[in-house]
Amino acid sequence: MAATDSAFKGSIPTLYEQYLGPLMFEPFAQDLAGRLTDITEGRIVETAAGTGIVTRAMAKTLPPQVEITATDLNQAMLDHAQTRLQAPNVRWLQADAQALPFESSSFDAVVCQFGVMFFPDKLSGYREALRVLKPGGRFLFNVWNSLDLNPVSRIVSETVAKAFPDDPPRFIERVPFGYFDPDRIRGEVQQAGFENVEIGVVDKVSRAPSPQEPAVGLCQGTPLRAEIEARAPERLDEITARATEALSGHFGTASFENRMSAVFVTAWR
């Protein structure tokens, strides 16, 4: 297969949004927003908002009386997010989820989709969520389930690792898919001060237009790109093409179902 077409070139936020948004993140964003429909007024803060996929789902699902503050550590992600949504009840703010710049007891809910896996100090992130919640408020977040239950990501991860046998990039399995054990999650959330913690599994199915979209999204629109380029920047298109071929070998070359599994957590203050 030829190297990745130049039409797929772009910044990480753009590729993340375009190729991974509909395929991996929007189905779970809709699920998360649907869990907040009992909030008809008040304030919600989103941490690790990224390109605003969950923010848009909440803005669409919740009444305009609900104020949404979407935060992320990466200003480039927020800049991209603001091009996709401008609403009077939505505020964008660069902030660290481990040290939120808000007063205590100021939000009805804290929301984080596929973000806590990236927190260097998860307990600090959980304690900050607890601190800014009003009494009776809740912290909702999800993380990816085992890589074995997310075949598209598993195949791409294995393919990229094989391309560098002496120093395989392990970003996918190490970070986004490395934090799914419910006992560990419950223990750390409770250690942070939450007493009432509910954990369950949410499975979703999306449709990929072709194997190329997830291959480009994962190889070029996530931090996996930095791991590839740190080893061989000139091989990025080649590695992306290898990932496309591997997905084609498993799913075929046409549109296919992408089955995904995540762990969902609700912690009440």
C-alpha cells in the first residue's frame, strides 16, 4: 500500500478531531452527556476537554441554563475546540486538572472523558474534582477498557511496535489503555476522598469509513506520533500505511464496525 495520502496531513488536534472523533469518542460523549440530563441549571466543569467533543455533546443535550466550563492543559486543543463551538453558556479555559483554578464547592458536576489516564498524579486530579464539587455533586469520568476489548487500537499498537522491534513505541497500551482495573480505580478514587463510587462497563459500536481513518487518527493524531517521530520521523507515513494494511487484513478494505469498550465511573460527594 502507498504511503499515507497528503490529504491526511494536518495538526494533531485536527487529525484527532477529524479521524478519531466520530470513530472513537463521539459515541461515548453522547453517553456521558445523557447521564447529566437531570441537571437543568447550575455549573459543570469539564477537565481534559481536548477538542471539545464532550463539550459539544453537553451543550447540545443540556439546557442553556447550565453553565459549562471546558478546560484542558493544552491550549492548542482548546483553540481548535473553540472553532467548533461558540455558545453563551460555554467558557473555555486552559487549566491543569490537578490544580484547578476554581473555588471549592462551586460545581454541580465534574466531567472527564478519557483524560484521567494522562494525569501524572491521578490522586491530585481526583482530590481537585472532589474539592470543587458542591455537596451532593458528582464526578463522572470514563477510561478505556482492556486493549483486548478494543481491537482497532490493539491492532495499531501491535503493528507500530513491530515496526521498531528494538525499541517499540508503547504509548497506546501504556497510557490510554493502561488504566482500566476497576479495583484500582475504585481504591484510588476512594483514597482521594470519595465514598460513594459506582463503576460499570459501557460498550459502543461505531462505523469506520475504511481502515485508513483509524490508522491515520491513531498514528498521527495522538501522542503515538511523537513516539514514532522520536525514533524515525521520516517513517511516519510508512508506519501509518502499515497500520492501515494490518487493519485491512483484519476487517477488510471497506467500511467496518469498530467495537469499543470503556469503564465508566460515577463518584458522589
